[in-house]
Amino acid sequence: MRIRIVDAFTDRPFAGNPAGVLLLDAFPGDPWLQNVALEVNHAETAFAHPLPAGGDADWALRWFTPVTEVAMCGHATLAAAHVLHTTGAHEGPVRFATRSGVLVATPGEDGAVVLDFPTAPLTAVDVPEGVAKALGTRPLTAFDTGPDIGDLLVEVADERTVHALRPDLKALTAYSERGVIATARAENPALGYDFVSRCFFPNVGIDEDPVTGSAHTALAPYWSERLGRTALTGLQASPRSGRVRTELRGGRTLLSGRAVTVIEGDLLV
């Protein structure tokens, strides 16, 4: 079967967030899926297979990190949609059946793909004792992002603080199911982004995720309320970096980005 590595939320190779993508006839056993994801060893590997016509979804989709299956992943969904569209396996909007419900990916005229995801429910919480030490800075606010994402979202002092973070990843594992999203307002919106973030997910085997679509379903409502606009652009300031355009539509968040296939080959097992 063909296996592809796709850089998502970028328009150039070796940037954004890489994901493995395999199109299957059906899902094999979970151990096989997990072993393939470990072998690929990127933040996520997406596995998809077609569903019978006439249903609520067109393809079934699952996502695995090198160590576990996750309930939601934006960049690997974008990567899977990119492969379906560029290979001709599916035309037009594609409806994915996932653990987070039906997620729709629509190709745009500009070459981007628009993902329709559920907006994360944000619940304000007290900043947990020890987070400041683990993160390396004292958060201004803290929010639980709900069960689908399972992160602690924290705002820090400014964009420079986000760039400078060097957290104690082992210590961060105590504060959420998946990890911690650190964010701040953009210092200079004229550069084309409204807020900046970094995502640390040691609980699922990802020290720092390069560009996280699912995190932006929490970042979008957080910053839309503060900035007074429903359409925003986020910069994820990892070493690979990438931008995610967001549009808040009540209970749904639209995430837009491009993708580039960088490797294609045969899986022999």
C-alpha cells in the first residue's frame, strides 16, 4: 500500500507539521496501526478507508501518535484531505467519520483546505499549583479545553515569552490529559497573525507539536472574544512554524491551511 508524508499548514516542504497518511480498504487491528505510527514517528499518522455511499460520512478516519490513538487531530485531517484530493481518490468536500463526530474538509479555490471542527468548550480554572515552575513562566489565565482536546490552555505575558519557553516536559504531564497550550497576543499584527502559540504534549509522546489544528479550536474562541473578531490567524511558533486561519461560527470552528506531499512510497508490511 502507498504511504505518504505530508507537511500540513504550510505551502512549502520542511515546514508546518508532518503527518503520515495511509488510505486503506479497512482498518486492520489496532496493534498494526500503532506500530505503523511508531515507525513513521511523526506527531500523527492518519489512517482512512472509504465508507459505503449514502451514509453520513464518506471516509472513516483515525489518528495515532507514536504511542497512542487520539480523539482529534487537525493537521493529519488536513493531510488526509490533501492526499484524497491530489490523488483523485475523492473530489469536493469530504466527510470524515471520527471519534469526534463527522468532520468536513473542503478544498478552497486558493489551494487551501478548510476544516470544519467542533469549537472547544473553554472552562476557566485556577492556574494549577506548579504550572508556572513547569512551564518556566507564570500564566495570566488558565482554561480547560474539554474532553476532545484534553489540554490546559494558558495565556502568558507576551509573544516574546511564548518564543522563549523551555518547559520541564516531565513536570507538565501532571496538568492535563494531552498537554499545555501556551499563547499570547501578537506583538505586531501587521506581520499577518493575531496571536501566537506553542503546544507541548508529552502525555501522548509529542514534546512539542509543530502546528496543531485541534488546539486552534480552543485558541479561536479564546482570542475571538478578546480581539472582537471571528476571523483570525494564528502563528504556531515551533521551530518548523506554521499559520492557521480560523473562523469562529458558534459551535463550529473553521481551520484553513495548505499542505505539501514530501514523501511517497510503499509500505511493505
